Amino acid sequence: MLITVDKRGSINIPKTLRKELGIESGSYLNLEVEEGGAIVLQPVSVYPSIRLNKKGLAKLGEARKSGKGKLPEWMVGDIENAGTHPE
């Protein structure tokens, strides 16, 4: 499939291919350049995350015990999966 690069360096992925791969406006693609110069674009999913230090995790633990208030569903999932990262 032959495509062109515009003056801004952008390319257009044909509609049929976007539809087939589920690529929509705002989708993320991973770009890799293979040996020999081949360019590979791969659709990826990006999920937001929350990072807390030990002090933040302690406060989160206190909040969990209090059981007061109602948080949005997306935040409840993030809180349930919260952990520390050594870096």
C-alpha cells in the first residue's frame, strides 16, 4: 500500500485499514523501526494509573478503613490495584 508523507511529516492510514484494526481518532500506536529501515506501527491500549509513595499508601489505607464517601468506579479500581514500585 503506497501512502505519502505530508509537509508536516504526517501520514494518513486508509479508512479501510483503520476500520479493520479498530484505530479511531485518539488511538495510540507504537512505532518501531526494524533493522533495514522497516517501520512497524502497532495499535496499543493506554490505561491511566495512579502512583503513590509509602506515605500516600498509608493515607489510602486509612481512607479504606473509614468506609466513608463514594468514589468514581474508575478510581475504585485503581485504588484496589494500588501498590508500591521500587523506583
